[in-house]
Amino acid sequence: MRRLSMHPLLLSSLRYSALALACAAGQCLAQTTPDLLQQYCTGCHNFEDWAGSLNMEELNFDDVEHNAGTWELIIRKLNAGMMPPKGEKQPQPAAIAGFIAELEGRLDSSVQPLAAAPGLHRLNRSEYRNAIRDLFDLDVNVAAMLPSDDATEGFDNVAAGLAISPALIQGYTNAAMKISRAAVGEMTATESAATYRVPGNLRQDRHIEGMPLGTRGGLRVEHNFPLDAEYSFSVRGGGGFGRDPNIEVDITLDGQRLQVEDIRSFRLPLTAGVHTLTAALRDKRRPAGVNDIYWKYELGGAINSVEINGPFNASGPGKTASRERVFSCLPQTNDDERQCAERIMTDVATKAFRTPVGEQDIAPLMEFYDNARNGSDFETGVQQALSRVLVDPRFLFRFEEEPADLQPGEEYTISDIALASRLSFFLWSSIPDNELLAAAEKGTLHEPAVLKAQVRRMLADPKAQAMVENFAGQWLFLRQLAGVTPEAPGFDDNLRQAFLQETQMLVGSIIAEDRPVTELLDTGYTFVNERLARHYGIPDVRGSYFRRIELPEDSPRRGLFGQGSILTVTSTASRTSPVIRGSWILENLLDAPVPAPPPGVETNLDGDGTVKLTTSVRERLEAHRTDPVCSSCHSVIDPVGFSLENFDMVGAWRTKDGDSNVDPRGVLADGTPVASPNDLRKALSGHSDLFVRTLTQKLMIYALGRPVEYHDMPTVRSIMRNAASDDNRFSALVEGIVQSPQFTRRVKGGGTNEQQQTTAQR
């Protein structure tokens, strides 16, 4: 580490000047620090060196509130075992633990939580899609309508990252028109085409879960048909498709097999609404008496796509779930129309705006109704008014009403209506349902017993799958699976989808069964189908459907980092990466992010002119670590990654890396030797408090829509202590978050309160 060189007289002068300025400002600090810091830290972190831009000589242990952010950083580094660096004199683990405990106690008793608002918070694409689903019972393809959202702090629901652009505004406008027409069922809908494609690397030699028995490959399509009308269908394929007489196409509609003369073009009359179509392959040479699910088909052929066109010869809007959801009344005469429209818009706006609405709220909506009704009919008027709802800022943004009798910068407890919205977007990524809004309107939602009951109810609801898809999907990098293309023999889309489903089902079981979150480090079960079990080397699993299996104590598949999804997204396309895997575990499971490599440091482990590519990844890393600048971080990262080296780039078990034997041995930062995934699992389970803290912080970021700051850490530790008394169950963490000051309080806009002013001074 480079030391700053200063003349002794200059150094003394600077020290004196800094102290004089601090005392003049009324912030004269004691120059004594606890013995542990003086003995092990200030040798580098002092006024002369300022290692890492941190001078511990100026920290006052008797006034930790003044530099709370710095002390929280010290706790983080000590917990991660990243300080003191390897090679330096190390304190005893008990001394570190005692120091951290005392420091946390002082911080928790002196630092007050800030009810910091996240800022202007608009709905992201997932929230928009779910809100449309819950408003109109419509599943819309928002990816085709709206630009993607940027992630901040690892999540795409953080307000600071949810920018507004002209393209987004135009997307909202176009989406509002399309969705309102689909909800009402506009008779003037014109012919359009929708094409559904099978992933190019999907193997179609076996049965796929959810497809009819006796078939292989293919795809399942849920399509919303806008009107009662005729629709045309075209099925396209490759290989022996359409040429081999032994290969037939099996087509079903809503579970019923269809008999069509030409699969390349056929036409059907259908009622409006969502219908399910499947197109798969059948083999006429299937051996008699063989179970359809288990038999491996040997013939070629594949389904490539299904195209749906229409509507043709429409006869009416039909009786759809969305029309039933919208039309809470139907006028009997022309005189009844406007009153009925007002009722419809009141119902829709109350749900869309997440608050009771009055006449002044629906007046702008009724203007759209009147203008459209004057030139057309009642349903067109309603459709236009619905489109106005969907571009209203009260729908697109999460506004919270502020008390009028407070000064800017003052803290206040949010209303039950605002609490309902915060809760629903946290747990469902969507708008509140009728029961949640009813509790809010009664003014009882904030009561601990009522709030706890609502949390339990909401976590048990199928809509809590949003926690798996949106929270876990980003926390665990599962969304990245869709974009990886490993150069591994046998990898295909079937395996990719199996990886995703296994981890989603595992996390979903923790939530739905309200299990201890620490089981994610050492789970005695997982979910597999035949394809995934074969990849893992697990015997006696047959069929395409996923089932829960128990894992023996010595199974390397126990816990998150034994799963193919995690192991694949933490590899490169051509090899494993102990650095990526180690960094991922440290940052995402233990809240110990490692710094980026210094500028100019060679990071290309695939060959830099000095290391042969025939060597193992470990050997290349050993050469890389000869650089002292690299060694301090890699000594913490690499042992974690090395312990997983028996997993190849897509999580299959191996004993060789090229021509070299896999060497998974290493020593963790706390001195624990590891030489296998099981060793790592046991070591991390022994530090499960770090995992719980990390998960709590990630959940808080996701729940609040803003980063977790140092002043939030006392609340994080309080939530952890309370959850520990309830066996660290998932619901205990969620209940702690939704009852916290950060979740239930806010600062009135237009200024900063005293705490925030103090924060700015720091």
C-alpha cells in the first residue's frame, strides 16, 4: 500500500491546523480510539496514510453518532473479514466480535431512523403489468409496449432509477389506448397478427411439462382474443415436420384436441377472452404399452412457431372477464348512461388511484367519456375514459397525501391508505385489493394485529409470487439466466428453464410455508424434473413435471449455491469463475462487496501472455495473485469461489478442469479451511446472522424503493433480533420491515428536517 511522504514539520502543521479548525467549529474530537483499533488499524488508517481515505485517528468512540456512517462501514468490513488485510497482524475472533457488539449497541442507542422518502416513484413495468391484471383481469405484454427499467441498488423499483423520458410517455399513451380497447372489446378492432416462437435451443425429443400426454416438444400459448369472431392459425416447424409421415402435430384448444386438415393454415370461430392453445409433436411409432411421459422419442422434427391472425367476421364483444370487471353496471335507457358511466369510473379510479375518489377526481375522466359518447356510443365513451385513467399521474406514480398542518421537513406517520399501497407494491408488485383498501378506509390497517394479519394473508396469496419473480429474481440474478449462452455440451433451453424453475420453487416454498430464511443456505430439499435430476446426477427421477425431493446431509445441492441457476450466472460463457462466484456470494449473501480492481491491473484470466491457457482456472488465479495489489482482495474472494470449483460452468459435477484435477481447497477470511461446497455451506451457516442481515437489507431496499443508508442499520438490527426470536421466518422479516419507522413514516416535502440537516453536515 502506497504511503504518503510528508516532511515532519509539514505533517505536524497539518495535524494542528485540522484540529484547530475542528475545535473552532465546536467539533473537537478525542484523539483516542479503542485499543483494538489502535493496535490493528491506525497503523495504516491514520492522518499520514489515510488508507482507503479513512483516518481512524480522528474517530471518537465515545461519540459514534457523529460519524455513524464511518462506524457502520467499519462494522461491515470487520464482519466480512476484509480488515485487517491478510498478511497483517490479526486480532482474536472473540475480540472482533466483542468490539462489533459494543459498537452496534452504541449506534443503536444513539442514531435515530430517518423517514426518508424515496422520491418521485413511478410504477415499473412489472408493477404496471400487475396493476392492469388486477384492474381488468388482462395479462398484457408490457415489454412490447414500454421501455425497460434501469436497476439501482440491484432493483428496478428504486425510485432514483425510474426515470421519465419522451419515449416512456409515448409508450404509456399507446398502451392506454390498446389496453382500454382490449378491456372493453372494441367492435372496430382491426385484423392483427401475433406470433409465438419456440426458443431456438429447446430440445423437442421429450415431453414438456404442461403439454398433453403422449406429445413431445412444442409450445403452450395463452392468447387474448378481443371479440367473438373467427381467427386463423398457422403452425410452422422444422426437421421432419410436415414431411415424415410418422410425425404428426397435436393441437389442443382449452384442453380439447382439434382435428384440422392443414396445420399450416386453419380457421376457427372463438368467443372473446383468453384461450389456451398447444401445438406439439406426436410419434405414430411410439411402442405400445410404453408410458408416454417417460419414453424418449428418437425421431426428429420440431415446432418452431404458432401465428394467430384476426379477428374476422366479428359478431360481438363477447362475455369476457375484463368486461365483467369493467362494467359494474349497464344502462337500461339513454338517460341512465351517464350515471352508470360515473359509477364505472368511480369503481375503476378507486382501484387505479389506490384511494377513495370523489366527484372532483372523476370529473376529468367524465370529460373524456362525454367527448367520445357524443360521437359514438356508451361503450366507446367508457373505453376513452378508461384510457384517461391509465395515463393519469395518480395511476402511474405512487403519490402519498401529506398533512396540511405540518411544516416542510417535519416527519409524520403516513395514512392507512398510503400504507395499504406501500404494502401491496412490496408484497404483490401491484395495487391493493378490496380487502386491503377496506381495512385502510376503516383506519385500522396501522394497528399491529391488523397489519400482521394482512401481511400473513398477502404472503399466502398467489400474487405473492411477485416476491419470487421480482425480488428474488433480481437479488439472486435469476433474470440474467435468459441472456446467458454457456459453451457447455448439452446445455439447452430445457435446462435453462429447469434451472429457473428449481430456484423459484425453492424460494417460493420458503415464502409460502413461512420457513426460516436461513434454510436457503442449507436446504434439505429441492425441486427437480427428470432433465434437471439427470444433470445433477440424482437417480430415480422420471418425467417432465417438477417434484420436491429430499437431499442427504452430504449432498452438494443443499442451499442456493448448489443450484444450477446460481452457478451458471456466476460463470463466464466458456469457463467457471471463482472470482465471480466468490464475489457474488460475498456481496449478495453476506453483504461484503469487494472493491473493483485498481486501474491498470490485469484481470484477463484467459491469458495475458504469461499464463498458458491449458492450465486450470485456479492456476491462472494463483499467478494473478502474485501481484500484491491483487492479493489483498483475492485472498478473501478466491477461497469462496475455489470451494465451488467441482461445479462446472453450468453446475454439473466434475473432478477435472481441462487436464488438471480440480483443487477446491482454500482458507476463508476467518481462518476456516474449506475444500468442498459442503464445507462452504457449513461455514456460512455458522455465520447465518450475516446472511439474515443481508437479506433484511435487500428486502428493505425493495420495500422502500430507496437505498439503505447508515441511519437505517439500527432498524435492520432490530428487525433481525425480533426475527431471531421467531426462528428467522420469512414473515418475521417482512413484519419487521412494514412496522418500521422507515416504512410507516415520511417527511413532508419542501424542506429537510433537523435529522436530515445533521446528515448533510456530516
